[in-house]
Amino acid sequence: MNRTVKVVPVLTMVLAAGVVFTAAYRLSAQQPTSATTAPAPVSAESRAFKPGSAPGLKVTDLGRSSGHTYRINMVKGDEIISGLLDFAEKNHIKNGHFTGLGAIDKATLRWSDPVNKTPSKTEINEEAEVVSLVGSIAQDKDGKPGVHAHTVFALQDGSTRGGHLQSARVSIIAEIFVTDEESTGTVTNASR
């Protein structure tokens, strides 16, 4: 019994010290440090790129955008590329770009295989969401507009398909914003 009486105060002291140490540790962990309040700037050396790795890069200064942006709405059955070509031709678009979204039920995508140097096609024959549609409109050597579009479709199972857009039929609606960088400000209704 005498031995038990001597051990209890020692155990009490160890337990109390542990509680104090734990409280102090938790309190210090909650205090902001200079590392959490002001992260160090990211240097070029720490990034995952190599400067000078794009020797073919060419930049053309297009100046400030003084063009006009148009919203094009398409409805069920409209073909997106044809609609953009009609709009570009009727409005004399020489230099433009576009973004869009919507829904389709039929499309043809193309992508180039750089190894075999052959184009591959992907056919979409189901309802899909247009989650990304981007591209440009430019005139060819004969003055006719050309559309270069890339897209990503989300299918019903959640998978996606993407590539160069050759054709796409609208199933519900498509909304495309076209910016004409050389616009005169006159718009011709390209639909119906």
C-alpha cells in the first residue's frame, strides 16, 4: 500500500504534464506563421516548363479589339458549321473567333494522327452536351469564309469526346458568341 501511495502522485504529475504539453502544442499549431500568411513567390525555376521550348512560336499583335460580338442562337435541326459559314459570309467576317455551348444529337469529329499522318473520325449519334466549342473564322485566298472549330461533347454516361468539329446537328439549342475583329457594325440576319 505504501508503494501505491508513492506512485499515484508521480502518475498524476506525468498526466498533468502531458495535458499541458498537448494543449500548448495544439495552441501553437493554430497560430499563423509567416509561411501560412505570405507564401513564397513561385519562381520560373520551380515551374514545370522549360523556357525556350517553343522555338516556332510566332506572335501577331492584333491590336485592341474594336470589333463587335454577336450572339447566334441555333435551334433543333440546325447544322452548326453551316450556320457559322452562312453568318460569316452574309456579314463579311474576315477575322473572327467564337465560343459556344448547347446540345447536339449527331456530330462528326476529326483528329489527325501525327505518327501515321492520317485523319481519324469519330461519329456521335446520341444526345450530348456541347461543353466547349471554340474556333476561328478567316477568309481563304478567294475571299470565302472558313471556319476552324474544336469542341468537346459530354455524353450521357459522363464520358467526353473531342476534336476538330466537321459537323454537328443541334438537338435542343446552341448559343454561339462570334467576335468580328474587323466589323463595320452592320449585321445581316443569317437565319431563315
